Amino acid sequence: MNNLVTPYNTAAGKKKEVEEMFDNIASDYDFLNRILSMKIDVTWRKKLVKWMFEDQPKLVLDVATGTGDLAIAIQKGTKAEVVGLDLSIKMLKIGVNKIKKLNLDDRISMQKGDAENLPFENNKFDAVSVAFGVRNFENLEKGLSELRRVVKENSSVYILEFSKVEGFFSPFYMFYFKKILPKIGKIISKDSRAYTYLPDSVNAFPFGEKMKKILLDTGFRKAEYKKLSLGIATIYKATK
């Protein structure tokens, strides 16, 4: 599956555009995240970490780590050593500064890299995580295959991703998501496309049972998921 929704709709390709977009909004990214999600994203990450804690991982790869929020939460919640990887060098720089301030630079390392061509050997990590990143993969199946390749046998990949709200709350949330959120994002980040790309990409992305099927088709022997906040987001656990 090639996810055809791209940030800027140029000929550069999705991967290059995603890198450019996150470089553009890096300085405002954390502030916007907290404002636009009303800090609920912090709770979502904690739920992922709690689920991962059951595996007692010692070495974790956090793909699409951005400014390192999930990498930091994983380290604090599991005491594992964490490697954070992202396309955007500007996001990574902010993450590195955060990690230094927390005196966690001996436990969390950050590096630039491509989720669809991971620079690690097979079966290296006790767990792999991605928060709000798989939606941005240029080729979803290739990216998921790479996550599966680098995690150990009988270990799991944890994916936190936006999904779709269902039920009576859906129209209210979609109005906020499609009309209000992009305007706030544009005012603060000065990038008019980045926060219209967000609802567009979520709308085009598989979730729930469809995402579970894709994970199983990618070769994971087991896939399960938990809906969060009426379905605004979902955590998927895919076991190799």
C-alpha cells in the first residue's frame, strides 16, 4: 500500500516532503502538540509504555522519534536503553537537548535514519515503537517489514497512531480536526500545509481491523490493538 497523501503535493516524493515538513515545524512542534491535543497525547504515550513494560525490554528502538517524547517516556517507564531514529535533523536536535537536560544521554541515543531502510541488523531490539509515524511512511508495508526485521523473535512492535472516532462524538471531533486544528497550526507554525496534511493523512490511513490485517499480512504472527479516547488514537501491538 502506498499512502498517496503527501504534505506539499510536489514531485519530491512523500519521504522528502515529510522530512521537510518536520524540519519546518520543529521549533513549534512540542508546543503545538500539547495545545492541539490538550495534553492527551502524554496519556496515550504512557499507555503504550505500560503495555510495553510487560515485555521487560532492555533495548528499544523508537522510530519516527521526533523530539524524543516517546523515547523519554519509554526509558523512564521501562529503564531500557533507547535508540531514537528520525528523518528530520531539526526535530532530532531538539530531542537531543531535551535528553541532555534530563541527564538521560547515557541511556537514550538519537540518530538520523529512514524507517524503510533501518541501519540495524536483524533481531536486534527487544521492542520497537512508533508514535504517529507509520502514517508518514512512503511505503507502509516496507516500513512495517523493517520494524519486524529488527525486533527479536517473540518480541513486539508497538504503534501509536491516530484512527477515526466513531459514534455520536464523531462529527464534533471531525469539525475540530478538519476546521479548527489546521487554523491553529497555521497561525503558530507558519506552515499552512502541515496541519491540513494531518487530518488528510489520518483520513486516508487504515485503522482497527484493517490495520491489524496489514500487520498480519506483513508477517507478524499476532496483532492486537486498544482504542484510546473514543477511537481518536489506537495502540497496536504486533508480535513477531
